[in-house]
Amino acid sequence: MAGILTGLRRVYLIIYNWIVFFGWFQVFYLGVKTLIESGHEQVYDAVEKPLLFAQTAAFLEILHSLVGLVRSPISATLPQISSRLYVTWGILWSFPEVRTHILVSSLAISWCITEIIRYSFFGTKEAFGSAPAWLLWLRYSTFLLLYPTGITSEVGLIYNALPYMKESEKYAVRMPNRWNFSFDYYYAALVCLAIYVPGCPHLYRYMLGQRKKALSKTKKE
């Protein structure tokens, strides 16, 4: 029975990783093609559907971590996936005014390269038991550049969306109401920006630690 469950887990993770890989590959192809041919103002419109699919699919990784399907700690998975879902749905999808900003292009390219490498690494590892050394190196090295560019783009887009949040009062809940509750999306966004300050260096240090462990293993082998 345990062997059957292990096999099902492996098949599921192979399918999941490669499906999301192709989603991100489509985002990358359409994004770069549009950036070259039409300019950064058109990038979001070109990648919206595959971007929403690929990034939303990452929500399953929180569940994977919670139920023990993968070894990634929930303390690292939850903030990273949550922040990306927030930027994808809470900023880009919710506020069309920021979609033509050049930071959308840097965000999409940073996310795409990171995820194409990550999902191909895990897809290959699940399918064959290991991944090539060059792919492992890319998996644990490209974040050194792409994490800062991605985070900078995320923070920049949230900041640029602030005036539109305040003006439109989108998602705001005003009193009086039956729940005696108020909520302001603008101030919630400011809190999110404040969380980025201590959160990003902490996650970056965590990834540096993971890189050291992963690459030291290959040297010993």
C-alpha cells in the first residue's frame, strides 16, 4: 500500500511540475516576443491568461507543504507564494492602471526564468530520481540575481498602485455595516510593503543557506 501511495505521489508531482513549467514557458515566450515587437506597455495583455494560471497553480504548493507531499517548509513556502498571488491578483488583475508599467516586464521575466528552472528541476528529479548538475546549479544560483529583480518589481508595482487604491476605494469596507467592521485596501497594501522590508532579507538568507547545502552535496559526490 505504501508503495502504491509513493508511486501516485510521484506521478502527481511529475504531472504538476511539468504542467506548470509549460505555463511559465508560455508566459516567457509571449512576454519576450511582445516586449521586442510591441513594447513593455503590451506585455501584461499578452501574458495575462497563462500568468494567472501558472501563478495561481502555485497555491497547491502551500497544500503540498502542509500535508507533507514535499519537504519544503511551510514557513518558506507560504510567504513567497502569498506575496506573488497578492501581486498577481491583488495588484495586476485588480488595477489595470499599472499593467503598462515597465516593471511588469521585469517582474514577468524574473518570475519566468526562476520558475522555468525550478519546475523543470523538480519535474526531472521526480521523473528520474535526480537532476543534471547544471540544472541543480541553475536552480540554486539564478535567484542571486532574479530574486532582487523580482522583489524590486513587486514592491514597485504595489507602490505604483497605491494612488489608484486610494482613489477608487476598491475592496474597501466602510462603516456602518451589519458586521461593524471596516477595511481599507490602501492601508493593507502599506502593511504589505512594510512586511517586505524584514521578510525579503530573511527569505534571501534562507535561500543562500539552501544553496550552500545543495551545492556542497554535489561537491562531496
